[in-house]
Amino acid sequence: MRCPRCEFENMPGQTKCFKCGSVLEGPKEINVHPPRMAGWKRPIRSVRRWIRGTTGIPNLKIEIPTPGKRTFKCFGGLILSIVPGLAHLLDRRFKEIRWYFLAWLILLLGSLFLYATTTGLLLAGLAVGLHTWIAVHHTVIRELKEFGPRLFAMIFLMILIGILYWSVQRVFLADITTGYTTLTIPYYNVESGDCLLARYSHAQEHPLPRGSLTLARMRSVGVYQGRAREVGGFGPPMIVQIIGLPGEKLEIIEGTFFIDGQLLDTERYPVPQWLRTREISVKIPEDSYFVSTEYNVDRRGRGLDERTILAACLIRSEDISARAFMRWLPVGKRGFLE
Amino acid sequence: MDRFSQLEFGETKPKGKRGQGGEPVRDADYFGREALRYWLAGDFELALRNYSRALEKNSMVFDAWVGQVLMLIELGEYREAMVWTDKALELFPEHPELLAVKAVAFCRDAKFEEAIAYSDNSISKENITWRVWLARAEVLLKQKRSVAENCISKAVSIGGNMMPVVKLESARLLMERRSYSAAMGYLNDVVQALPKSALAWYELGLCQSALGLPEARATLEQSLELRPHWEMAKAALRKCGRGGLFSRLFKG
């Protein structure tokens, strides 16, 4: 039998060439169709090739662990780790992570204490990181020995826990929001720039009590050719005080509010600077409120006409989204409004 | 018989064995020629299929195994190419060409240590072919070693009746290294030997475009004429008309 490659004459019955080792007869069932790459793998492989080519790391392997006993064990531990430390507690290994747990608790409480601030957000991010570390510390770190899978597991888990925190905040603090005020009201110990906590559910009653600090969308007021004009669009929500209720007659005379001819307490219902230059008398329409807020208007409001003022201060009830119940920031003034 | 004498391009009647009624016999040789034709037209997917069909007819055709691996490499499927080389190596153990194409697959997949190892292995065998030298050149080019050009010259010197293909492959390698002038010398020979190869015209067009020669457009249009609706050639033609960033910046 002659070898097709080297022409060596082999003994009959030989399956491979004695000289060069080539197969003398093709197997009956030989698969001649090569394996093909799935389209979705192309960009992943390109990135890995680029990393190999640029970093010189010869065999960078970031493989998704194949499902198996080990994976399920990891997965079970991760599910339990939704509550940080629970998996360790059940395995009686809590001591391993007690300091991490304590740090996580402190960070979480710190982030709640400084809710709605950038520091609070930073602490929440650190809490997510520690939560992830506690979770991977249970089984992932032990089971996955290689750097690549470990890194992949940590990043994946951190994203999941980040989503979990965001969801929890959305569910449990769904009724609560924050807003900043430009008003200074001595009665409430509120000053311009303070941050107040407000609840959406408290804004449902109608009419809202006089003096309520509410979160509302206000119309923008601009100055054009030396005269203040209502611009028309809505600015970001801000904390305003309700002065006049639907159907009442409101007057501003000599820097004080009058409702149906009755003088309002200036400690509790101060007139903002920009409204003190004018005397106003208005009948508040049904389903609307007259609210007080400070605007930064040049020349102390000179040039403002009554139409512009009313367009800014008369707001419809649907523009009020929440009612403030607590001074939140600065921390030193924290307390309930009434 | 000259291998390229059996190539068919469009209107030319296919040569080779003929059955009753004048139809060509669809044996392994026929599909091998078809695969080569598609490869020279730059259609690597169809070339791969034809190599598979050639192997369906006769699983011991070595050129078809190598061709499959090369097409997988051209299509960017390097891991599959490596797997398939291993499969071919079971049938043709320690074959230098298979070791060489595996080195190329490793090299393109940025696994340079393995590429060097396989290239060393292939070059140490007896009766090494032009493909082994070209693979060696590619691996050395990645390491920016000037000796790579000697490997290309060696491959061209032993090209024999496959000279146009060797020159085409050499030119593609040189273009990777941005040696456009040297590549164009080879490509001019290739388009004379294979005037109906869209791939050769396309590569020549790219080369001329890189050198800023005005005939690049006509060359690329020629490749499009030979293979209409070829997206790569269309993209190259668009790029050729547009010019580079600086030429666009300072264009009046």
C-alpha cells in the first residue's frame, strides 16, 4: 500500500505509513466540516486579542465558570449573601467577616444619616463594595482560584448588589424626597439653602393647610429689557410656603400678607424680598394656591408687574408634589417642622 | 500540469475532467479549483465551503485541509483554525505546512510564544515549502525582525508553479509591515498572472491608495467589476475618494 504523502510502499493492512506516520486510508466516517465561531464571540475575542497583544500577558483567561456543583455552591452562597453575613452565620464562620460586617453597618448607617448628600452617596457606594466583599468571601474567593474568574465574579456581583441597593431605596423610600428652599422662616427655624425631607403622600389632602412647606414646580421668571417677565417654563422643584388657599382674597400691603383682610403673622408668614416693593391684591382661583418663595430678581423686583408676580406665585394644586415634614440639612438643625 | 491553467473565471469554460454531456466531473479536484477561485476572488466563506466539499469527496486531499485552515484564519476564526489544524495533524502527522499554518493562527491570535514554537518546529522539518517560509516571515514580522524579508524572498524563490499565490501572500505580508513599494512590485506581477483575481486587484488598490497614487481608484473599481457588491472593496473605494484626515482638513 503506497503512502499518498511520501510514496513509501507499506505492508498491506497497515493503517499508518511506516515511514512518515500519515494515515494510509481515510476513516470511513470523518468529519470534514470545521467548527465555526459564533458571531457574538468575535468582539469578545478581539478585545482579548488586543489585551494580549498590547499587554503581553500570554494567556489571559476570563472564563465564565461552567455550571457545576462548584458553581451551584457559589450561587447558593451568593443568594444567602443578599443579607450580608447570613451565609457566614449559617456556616458558623461569622467571625471571619465580623469586622467587614461592622464596617458595612457603619457605612450603611452613615449613608442613611447623610441621605441626599454626595458624602452619603459615597458611603453607600463603599457599603456596596463591602457587601460584595462579604458575599464573595463566603465561597467565591475559595472556589475560584484564578484571577480572571474572581475579578469577573466580583464585578458582576457588585453590579447586582448596586442594583439591589437602588431598588431597596426606590421601594422603602419611595414616599420620601428632598428639596432645597430659598425661604427664611424664623417660625420653622428654616433658612435659605436648607434641605428639607418631604413626603409625597402628605401632599394628597386638599386644600393643604396654610403655612405648609411644599415641594412644587415653579414657573421661571426672567428679566427682559429691564422688566421682569414670566418666562413660562417650569424650573426644578423647590420648597415653597403656601400662603393663600383656594377662593381666598390675598393682599400684600407694606410688606405683610393679608388674607380676607386679616393680617398674617410675619414670623410665620414672612413676605419675600422681591414681593415687598409692590402692593398686590388678588382673588385666588379655585384649585390654586398663592405660594411664597424667594426669587433672585435684579433691582429688588423693580420692573415686576402684577401679572408676572401672579404667574409665578399662583400655582395649581397638581404642581405640588410633596409636603415637607423635616429639616434634614444642615445636620445641626435636623428636626421635625412641627 | 500548471495548477493555474485549470482556474476558471466567469465566462471561461472550466477545464479538467468532463463527464457525459460535457459537464465537469464534480470530484475533489473540481471543488479544490473552485475553492482556489473563490479565494482569489476574496470570498473566503465560499472558498471554505468548497474545500469542505472537496474533502467530502476525498478526505485525504492535503491541500483542502490546509485550505480550510487558511480560510478560517482569513475569516478571523483563529481558535477554530487551531482546532482544525490539530484535526489535520492527526491525518498528516508533523506535516511542516500544518505546523506553519498553526503558527500563523497563533500569531494572528496574539499568542506569540506558541507561534514561535510552532514556526520553529515547522522550519526544522525536511522538505519545507514556501508556505512554511511565509509563516516564518509573518511570525518574525510581528517581532519586527528584519530577517523576515529574507524569509519572504526564500518563499518567492521556491514558489514554483504557485508563484502568483506566493507573491500575493508575500505582498499582503509586506503591506502589514507597511512596505508598500515592495508589495506593489509583487502585486503588479500577480495581476498580470491572474488578471481576473479580485483579491489581487483589491490588494493592489489598497497598496496604491496607501502610496497616494491616483490609479488606486481605477484599480479598486477593477476589483469591484470582477466581484460586484464586494463590501470591502466598496469601503476601500469610499476611503480612497475621501483621503486621510489631513488631506480632508486642508482640502480646498
